[in-house]
Amino acid sequence: MGEKLQNVFKLLRPEQWTKNLFVFLPMFFAGQMFDADILLSCIIIFVAFSFAASSVYCFNDIFDAEADKKHPEKCKSPIASGVISKKVAYAMMAVCFLLSLSVIYLFCENVMPLIALIVFYYIMNIAYCVKLKQYNIIDVIIIAVGFVLRILVGGVASGITPSEWIIIMTFLLALFLAFAKRRDDVILYKNTGVAHRKNTNRYNLEFMNQVITVIGTITIVAYIMYTLSQDVIERLNSNNIYLTSIFVLMGIIRYLQVTIVDTRSGNPAKILLKDRFIQCCIIGWIGMFIVIIYGRF
């Protein structure tokens, strides 16, 4: 029973739910983190979004089962290894999606806009799994848009309009992580000669290194511009926002090291959960903003 439950969780990928923490950002930057009602609304929509994401993961593993059997790591996934049948996986997929909509319908305000955003996210990702991920560049853009949707969902759930800065920075960061992940596929293709994605042969190592470097640089520059924006300084009532740049700079440099030197950027969520340096950067960044926004430093 324990092993079966473990395989179910492996299919649902709860470690990937860390991505859905982006729904809390509008609330956090609006200085409403300690508002119990808003916090509860964000927790509820986090749960709903996580169910929707797990439903997509089920479909992705069903659709990619044959290709995953040829992958050195993905061949161990529950469906590719035959531990969970496609029939059971489809049932889990349906249950997760219905749970997502049910949570929104029963516990959220602004029900229709939230359902519309979740359904749009769901359809976009199903289309991505079936066809769109075969098109280079478009595949990573869709991933980045998915993160922006998390911000928008968090904004609607909390009743807070996210700033253009949050949307831009989220898109850039997601783009950076997505290209770093694709670089891992390119290395695998180079080492084994097997393309585990149909568009992998449209990328190469030189291109990926340049793109990741460029996007990483743009992200850092954009973030520094954000910290020096007069509008942001006035809204957060602090001249010390620029101090948070050190954590962003060190975090991106470390991720570049993990990607280019260690060549283990295939699973960003796993890196987030295991890399102590990046965790310290994130904790330092969050801690500094808590002091700035809530301590009025």
C-alpha cells in the first residue's frame, strides 16, 4: 500500500507545487501578508492551482509514456515503468481537475474569473503537451506564460492588481529557468544521440549558453531598474530596495553554475529543494523584503 501511494505522489509531482507559490507574490508585495482573509484566499487558490497542475502532469506522463521509456531518468516514472496504468492515470487526471474547480467554486470569491484563468492554463498546457512543445522557442514561452498566469490568479484571488514589474520579472525568470532546463535536454541528446524532445535538434549548446547568459543578464538589469524605480520606492516607502539585488545576482550566478558547470538543470524544482546556496539566496531575498515592506526599513 505504501509503495502504491508513493507512486501516486510521484505521478502527481507535489514537489513541483513549489512553482505555485508565485500566487502569493501580489499579496506579499502589497504588504498584505499578515491579512488573515487575503492569506486564506491565497492558500485556497494555491491548493486549487496545484490540483490543476497535477492533472496536467498526469496527462503529460500519459502522452509521453513511450518517449519517457527511452529517457535515463523519466523511464522510472510510474506510467513509463508500467507501475500505474494509463486508465488509472486518466482517472487521477480527471479527479485532480474536478477538485481544482470544486475548491474554487466552494471556497473562493471572484469564482468565474478564477475558473476562466485556471481553464485557460489547463487548455494551454494540454495543447503544449500534445503539440506546442514540439516548436522550439514557443515551448519555453508557454512555460513562462504559465508562471505569469500564477501571478494573475494570485492577484484575482487576493483582490490585488499585480504591478507590471512583478509580471515582467516573473516572465524573465521563468524564461531563464526554462531555457536552462532545455539545455539539459541538449546535453543528453549530445551524449546519447537520442532526442527525447522532437525540437531538441533545433537547439545546440552554443545557442543555449548564449541565450541563458543574455536572459540572465537582462533579468538582473531589469531587477536593478525595478529597485531604483521612483514609483516602486514611493509605493514601498523605502530607499533600500536596491539592497535586495545582491541576492538576485548571487542566485542567478549560482544557477548558471549549476546549469553550465554541474549540468544538472533538468529539474528546477529539485534544485530549489536541494541546493543550499540558492535556498539561502531566496531566504535572504524574502527576509530583506519582509524588513523593507513590513518593518519599513
